[in-house]
Amino acid sequence: MDKNVIGLLQMMHFIEDPIKNFKKNTYEGMFRDFEETQEEVLNNLKQFFLEAEAKEKAMEEIAEQFASQVAEELGTFTKKRKQEQKLTDYNMTLVTYVFPAILDKDKENGMAFANQIVCSWKKYFPKTDLKPVSFETINAGFKQRYCYITTAVCESLGKSDECYELNLLRDYRDHYLYYQPN
């Protein structure tokens, strides 16, 4: 397996619970830690695309292998509910950590590669509709009190606005986070 694909899979597994630190007070620190620990993977990808003769083809192949490996991993879950929960975590990790890190590290090729991942991801997970977004955009959303990432992930899975996941997160926000001093 290509070392870049292995690196992307490593990035997906670095964040065990992507929702846990997706809060105004913790996201930036967690994202910076993610970027720092994944710096070698991000640099390898950037260098690979700089040196590739057929850059678009290289991006397509890596994205395809990556999505295929994730689909294979999700296929090992025997319960559909567990598989869906893990896919939701992966979608959240992609949108809030992997895409922003790729966009931050490689200004020249990052968006094209992130979009190629989205295309391959959609092929294996047709109910998803992810879009690459920068760290700055996400972090600015906290100041404006957006909840769009979680909603977008649930919508990409074809879940309604009243689905279990969104109601659980709203309950957490309204009955726990709201009462925290910070």
C-alpha cells in the first residue's frame, strides 16, 4: 500500500472521538496538535504532488485507495449501526481535521487533492456530501455560533434534522455545555 494512503489512514485514526474536542475552547488546540503530529504525512503528500509528473492522476489514485481502505474497514463491522457511527466519525474527522490540515499545509495542491478525496469518498459512501473547508472558516464559525459541521455530516448521511445524532448533540449542548462556566 502506498505510504501516502497509510499516512491518510493514520490521520483518520488519530482522532478517536472527533466530536469531543469540537468545541470553541478546545478545537484550535486539538487541530494544532493534529497538524503537528501529522506534519510528516502532510509534508510527504505535499512533496509527492510537487514531484508527480501526472499530478491529477496521482491525486486520484491516492484518494481512491484511501476511500477503498476506509470502506473495507467499515465492512468489518457486523452491525449496521456501528458502521454508521464510525462513518459519521470519519466524516467529522475529514471535515474538521484532515481537510483543513491538507488545505493549510499545501496551498498549491491542497484544494484539488481534498476535492479528489471527496469524489472518491462519494463513490464508496454515496449518501455523503462532504466539502473541504479551511481551519479558519471552521474556527470563525465558533465565533458566530454555527453548528453547520455536525448538521452537514448528518445530512450527508441522509439523516433528518430530527435524527438521533443531532438530537443527542443538541441535548449535550443545551443541557451540559450551556451550564459550564467557560
